Amino acid sequence: MILNANDVIKQYFTGADGKPMFSRDMIYRMARRKEIPSMKIGRRVLFSDKAMDQWIAEQNELPIPE
């Protein structure tokens, strides 16, 4: 599914209290800096739910100390 910034906030960046953790501007800034997976089609910045799920999983992986 393709998401816009508001969808990404609702699905991935909403706290337990229901409040957003990031603003829409911050999501666009993170996309521009390539900190989160995104694609640009024309002037629109869009996000894939599968890419976001994979990115979240990668962020949660902890290195195992040796």
C-alpha cells in the first residue's frame, strides 16, 4: 500500500497516548535526508508500507556484543 506523510504518522509514529511523535514536516525532512524510505512522484512524496515495515524491523535489530 502507498502511504502519504499523514498515513505514515498515524501508522508508525503515534505514541501509546495517541499523540503523534513527529510532525508532517519532520517526516518530509527525514525522507529528503533519506533517513526513512520514500519515493517521489512528481511533487508528491510517498511511502510504501512494506518498505516502512522493513525499515522499522531493521531499526529494532540490536547488534550482539561479542
